[in-house]
Amino acid sequence: MIERISPEPLETKRLLIRPFEEADADEAYAALSGTGGYDGDLAPFATLKSTRENLSAWSKGYKNATCYTYAVVFGGRIIGLVDLHGFIDANGVCSLGYLLAENMRGSGYASEAVRAVVKFAFDKLKVDMITLYINPNNLNSVRVAAAIGARKLDQINGQDFYILIPSMFRRNRR
């Protein structure tokens, strides 16, 4: 059973990973709109209006521990997000998504941020399994999944389906 606690800021050597604030809308939109990786109704930064609406909804979710969408901050600037969603509390399962500004890709920031959020999910929320759905053409996301120890199980509706359990993650921590 997942333990619902309020999201807390996380720090790595280079990054601050923290809950978004409504005041982040303009910066988040500027950094993350048009970055790809999210389609259709999952496009939180498609417009400035949708960015504001999502940040407002996430803010409410932080208060009742139902939202774990984190801003990834480097050098005081938002460069991405990591999101735990789709919780199935009784089974201890949730899904993971991540997005990084195009100009920040290739430097290990996504893997670093994802590791911190996954550690939080396993250690603090007591999640038993994390699932990921990744477009097989998104090689950056495939590399991040491999870096954290996720294993591809299947392909569903054109998306590669990965799972990650605590023992797989701990074997792949750097």
C-alpha cells in the first residue's frame, strides 16, 4: 500500500527537484513548451493558459498528497519535470514520466532527476513498482529508463512498456 505524504523538495549534486509553484507558469512554459514527449491531453505546457491551469491543479494536489509533479531546477532555472502519476494504491503501483528542455538534454540531468524522484517513491511513498510508457523512437527517454534499471516488458499501443521495482533500481544506482 502506498503511503501518501506531501511532496518534498529533493536535491542532487547539481539539481533541485521541487514541487511546481503557480508562479512558475511563465518560466515553465518558456522552458518546456514545444519540447515534445507529451501528446494531446498530456501536454501540460502546450499553451501558457494550459501551463497555468496545470500548475494550479498540481498545487491543489500537493496539499492533499495526490500530486507528485516536480520541477527540475538547474542554476536557479526550470529545465524539466519528473512526474509520478496513475497511482494504484492497493497494488503499490504508479507510473513515471519525465521531460527535459531540449537544450539541456544529453548532460545526464534527466537521469539524475529521475533517480531522485524514484528513490523518493520507493523509500518514502513505499511504492512497490513503477511503470513507464515510452515512445520507442524517443532514444533519450529509453536511455534514462535503462540508466535507472527499468526493464522493457512489452509494447502497448505503440509505446514500449517498462517496469521498475526497488531491487532493479538499487542495482543500477550510481
